[in-house]
Amino acid sequence: MTRVMIIDDAKFMRTLIKKALEDAGFEVVGEADNGEKAIEVFKEVNPDIVTLDVVMPDKSGIEVLKEILKIKPDVKVIIVSAMGQTDMITEALNLGAKDYVVKPFQPHTLVEVIKRVAQS
Amino acid sequence: MIISDDQLDAIRETINISAGQSATALSELLGCRVNMEVPEIRFVEINKLGEVLSEETKSFLSFFSNFEKNFSGNIVVAYEENQKEKLVSIVINRYGISVDEENILEEVSNIVFGAFVGGLSNFIGLNITFSPPKKVKVLEELGNISDSVIILGEVLLLPEVNGKIKAKILIIPTRESVSLLLDKLRGLLG
């Protein structure tokens, strides 16, 4: 089973993503609500896939992306953010994110993206 | 009205998602990256609203609209007073238009509000519109609010044009609309 970690400062969004993923048969192995905690939990649970928010207090998702890719270069990161600007999407993809989902999204859209990334 | 921490978190995320659409629209309009900070949510006594808004928009030029249809309250966008010329000149140079500053900022506000309201509508599944933006002359213009305590959501947009320009979005929903929003958000979690 694909093991997913969710990083988002909003508990509401983590709950929404977790429900969508668990309903689709993914295992959610860890959650974090800020960048520092994300790194700790990431090392602890060693996920296959990470969903990562961008606008978070203290450390942005882009900084977290760089750090977790240093720790595990083959982890598959999907950015899930309200920020849909083209240059931000390009920057995240250039840094190594596998896909970018703009909030608000339909749960099935996110699940389809994660399935595709998991199989890639 | 008692609002739990989880409900506040959900309201904050709703404002984050909606303001993210505003940041994207503003970015397209100005042709630059627009960063955003995590929204802040506060409870404000209605008799303190004028005072709080005055403080929040001190040295800012503000425009407001009323939410319409299935949502009520106000949305305000405030541009840093000493930077607003920069914003206006970008629009003038980028689009080759020559209209006065207030008209340009009204249109920028229209784009910011339209994207915010579109994001909000799509997220919670409600048809919401807004009135044409108007410059705030006196804070009492922000009527339409009859609650004794209101929620004020605030988010900072930071266009990166020769340094950063500050633009704040303030959301002042009525109590009725907060209840409706919370019902819709509960529905999203199934």
C-alpha cells in the first residue's frame, strides 16, 4: 500500500485530504502542521508520497520541499496549494515536485493525481 | 456565537484558499509574483469595528464591496498608501491605459474581489457575488453588519514589483454567513 504523509498548516485541509486518500485505499502514515515538524515526522515515517502546502507559518512549503528531497531524493512530492501562479508551479516542479494541485480541488482530482504519481 | 479552534482553522483555510485565487489574479494582472501570508482571524466587538479597521487601514487606501446572494458582509482591500502609485503605474504601463488612479484601483479591487469570491463560491459550493468596489471614505460605510461580535479575517498579499507592495484583504462576514460557512465546511468533511 502506498504510504502518504500530509503537510498542511490547516487541520481542516489535512482532514479533507486524509479522508479522500483513505477512501481511495492509501495509507496516511503521518501529518504535520508546520515546516519544522514536517521534517521530523518525515524522517520518522519515511513516506512514499508527500502532499505539501506552500503558505505555512515560519517555513514555506518550498523550503520544506528542498529539505525533504535532500533527505530522500526519490520521494514523490505533490504540492497542494491555494497559490496557483504559473511561476510558483514552475519553480516547485523544477525543484523536484512531481505535480501541483491548486486549492480548491475536488477530492477525486487529488486522488487521481496521487494515483498517477504513485504509478510513475 | 461560540466557535471552536477547529472551526476557526477551517475558516482560516477557507480565507487562505480564496485569497490564493486573488493572489493569482493579481499576479496575472501585474505580471509579477504575488506572495501571501497565512491569514489571521480575529473576533471583534461590533462597536470596536471602526476603531480596529481604522488601525488596520491606517496609511492604506481602501476599497470595499458587499457580498451578495448567498453570503453577506463586507470584503475590503487596502493598498499601502505610499506604494499605491507604483501599483497604478504598473497597470498603466502594462496595459497602455490612461485613467485616473481611483479608477485603476477600483478595477484592481474588482479583480481581487472577483477571484476571492470565485474561490469561496467554488470551495463551499454556494453562489456568491459582490457589489462593485467603492473607495472607503468613512468606515461607517461598511454597513450591512448587525452582529454584536464579528469575525475579521485578514490576509496580506505581497506583489514583488521593485520591492514589495502591501495589499491587505479584510473579510467581515455576518454571523449568519459564518454559520452558513461552517455548515458547508462540515459538509465537505462528509
